[in-house]
Amino acid sequence: MFRTRLRSGIVLVAVALVLIVTGGDVLLAGLALISIRGLYEFYRVFQMEKALPGWIGYAAAALYYLDLKFSFFPDFEVFALGLLILLMAAYVFCFPKYHANQIFAGFAGVFYVAVMLSGVYRARMLPAGAYIVWLIFLCSWGCDTCAYCVGVLAGKHKMAPKLSPKKSVEGAVGGVCGTAVLTLCYGFAFQEQMGLLTRQVFLLAGINAAAALISMVGDLAASAVKRNYGVKDYGKLIPGHGGILDRFDSVIFTAPVIYYFARLVLAL
């Protein structure tokens, strides 16, 4: 199992490097495909991955990513309202084929997976985005690694025993502190390339530490949905890791947080 996870991890890192280093349309298209696959996994939990509400969700995700490129929606509210109306139309005209929870899962899934994950692309498109975008992965995966190491060595108090028995309060603290330290190291290493003042580097470290807490919420939220519906993993796409949502659950939450706060820091 360890070798399988290691090989899959190497492939994941390689794919991430290619997409993010290339950026632009390549990254946009890659994230669109990843989002649609993640939506498929999410909808499968609600047994709607091949149903009409699911197809509406896939189409909405693809349309959202096209809008990031071409900006044909006058307002994001138009997109959200259009999606909700289409899903409600499917609910009404096909009644009682679909349950209400499937319709609302169809709506929420587009935002939970596609919109939030697009923060990676939006961060990459910022000034110095080639460096800032890596803060997302440093925060989510760095926090996981630090939390795991501290949890194994000193974990005593369970953080969420019913959701994730192995996660500890000590591990969470280690994850947050470790993320702050890693961000400081990264920030000072690429301070010139990002065009940051020293105070902005420290501010980014504080933001990433807060985002590390949010990444834990993302991880636990994904676990909560699985436990509600008796699902072990969202998928088997990535051997040893599960599905897209199993591997990117924390990235989904940190991506928009890092994007919006990085915009704020760069404006200071």
C-alpha cells in the first residue's frame, strides 16, 4: 500500500507541476476536468451521478470555467440563479423521480467543487501568481504533513473523534504552526520574485496559518459527508489515495481563501 501511495503521489505532483507551471489555458482546462470528475464523485454519494440533475451540474461546471476565460456572464449571480432554476425545473417536471436532497446537492456541488477549486487558477493569474499559487498546496498538504508528524509524536486529545479518530488537537496545532513556518521560509526564499515587503511575508504566513485551520474544516467536512452516507472513499481514481475529493478536500477550501487574501496582501 505504501508503494502504491508513493507512486500515485509522485504522479500527482508531476501533474500538478505541469499544470501550474504551464498555467493559462492548460491549467484552466485541467482544473475543469478535475472539477467535473470531483463532481461525479460527489454526486455518486447522492446516487445522481448519471441523472439529469447531475448532468446539469457537469454542464454548469464546464460553463463556469469557460466564463473564467471569456467572461460572458454579466454577473456571477446570473450563473447561480440560472443553475438553481434549471435544477428546480428538473425537480418539478420529473417529480417524483428526484428527491429534494439530490437537487440541493446538485446546486451545492458546483460551488463546493468547481467554484472553490477554481481558486487555484485565479491565484495563478495574479501578479507573481506563479509563486503565490504554491501557497495553496503548501498550506493544505504542508498542514497535513506537519499535523500528522506532530500527532504521531505527541497527539493525546482527539479533535473530532466521531469523524476522524486519528486527528488530535496537538496535531492541529502542529499543522498550523508548521504551515506558518513553511510559509515564512517560502516567502523569504521568493520574496523578490513575488515583490513582497518583509511585513507582507509575515502577513502571508499569518494568513496561511489561518487557512490551515480552514483546510482542516475542508478535510473533516468531506469526511462528514462520507459518514452521513456510509461511504468509505469518494472514488478509486488515485490508487492508494481514493478519489479526487479524497485527495483535494483541503485544497478545495484553501484555494479561494489564499486567492482572496493574496489579492489583499498584494494591494497593501
